[in-house]
Amino acid sequence: MAYEEPKYEVVEVAAGYEVRRYEDRLAAEVEQSSNADRAFSRLFRYISGANQSSARINMTVPVAQSEKIAMTVPVAQSAGAGGGLMQFFLPSKYTLETAPVPTDPAVRIVTVGGGLYAVRGFGGRATIANFERAKGVLLTLLAEGGHRPTSEPIRATYNGPFTPPFLRRNEVMVRID
């Protein structure tokens, strides 16, 4: 099954990464402390019909996770006052006015601002260790290339848990100036 991905334009291809321009997009988000599974479950319930219109919302990819509530890309997770933030990006057909209203007060609909992102792909499982390695390489390459990060790095995962690790697509993304 093909999942909708956010539209972007590649504006630069460099050794080891590319720079993409993303447009604004909508996301359903939940703050979390240390339990990503609970946040994921709340968001999954929202897209499965736990909203005022009982609408089922198509899943999109990637799921993105980051350290802070700066700016995130496609489900996103960042550390906030409660320890983290997880987001599911909504299909592009929705606007702030037409997105189903969540019934869970912990789920909010937000607009995530677009902009330029440096992106480096990595395979295997999207573990913290694999992400940290890819993040380190990307940040080094950005410094060498003269780009300045303006957000915390984002871990974007495109595959479900049953996809074999050798077939998985993951990315580390960071907003740049």
C-alpha cells in the first residue's frame, strides 16, 4: 500500500545529503513524557475515527521524531515541557478548517511550517543509535557545506515495524537557514 508523503522540491544535492523545500502541512500532535507507544496509540486512535465526525483518516509517512518542539516533518516526536511531542501528518486534502476535530483533548491539530531541510537517508532500524550516527554525519556535512541548522534534527521513518530492516527507509532531517 502506498502512503502519501509530503511534497517537496529538491533544491540542492550535496555529497551525503540533499536540501529540500517543504510546504506548510497539518499534523495531529500529542505531548508525551517518556512513553512513545502511548502517544502513538492516541494518534492512531484519532486517525482511526476517534474524532467528532468519526472519520477514518489515511495514514501518511514518514513518522518523524525530534528532540525539541521546534519544527518537525511528517509523524513527528520532539521533547517539550512534558518530555516530548509526537505528530502524525494529515493527508494534504485537509485544511485547518476541514480536519476532523479530535475527541481526545490531548490530541491537537497544528500547522507545521514549511521551509528548507537538509536530509540524509539511513537504512536499518530507526534506533536512537542509528539515528545519532546519521545525525552526526549530517551535522558535520552541513558545517562543512556552510549550512546552519535552525531546528533540532528529526528522525523520519517510512516503514512499519514488520518491514525487514534491510528494506527500511529512514532519514535524519534538520531545518536550515
